[in-house]
Amino acid sequence: MEKIIKELRSVFLFKDNTLVGDIVLIVAEKPQAMLYALVTDIQRDESRLDEWWHVSLQVLSFPPKKTMWTLRLPQFTGKEFFTMGGESRFIQAIRFDSPGEEKDLQVKGKKKKTVLRVVK
């Protein structure tokens, strides 16, 4: 699993945090699978003393599937692997900008507004 994640980190730009509305990459060891999901909600699990979170996901598959996993912050931000049913899993939000794009959008410390235009 560690080797797979190391290779993925050379291909994808990952975020350090995970927020509602983010697209996450989920990697399962067995059966070996990679899929995308939309984070639809993150709620604190008040029934536990330690910090656990209910992470609601809309798996972007056919047909789409809603699911909720109860995870700790390091688990749903890609900082550590976790197991489900004894099998290793990994989840982390993906960045869709390029590393240089962030700098291009800043002008004198303020973010420049992007402009959409219709092309016919």
C-alpha cells in the first residue's frame, strides 16, 4: 500500500486538509481499487471521547453510492492508512490546480478573480 501511495503522490496533487465539497481519492488494498468520491458532510462523532468524525461521501461510480465512514482526522486527510474489514485503505483530497497556478492568481497579496467567458 505504501508503494502505491508513493507512486500516486508523484501523479496527483493532494490537499493537506479535507473539506465538504472536496473530491477525494480512495485507495483499497484488497480488492485493489481506486475510486473518487465527493465529500458531502463532515460531522463530529459526539458519542466518542476521542476525536472521530462522520465523513459522508458520494462515491462517483455507476450507479453513484452514498456512504459514511467514521474516521479520525489523520485518516481522512491522507496522513495515515486505516483498515476496514481488516483491509488497508487510504483517502485524501485532490487539488485540481497546478503548483504554479496559485501564484499566477495572486496580485499584490490579493487573489485575482477568475473570469469566465463563453466561447462559441
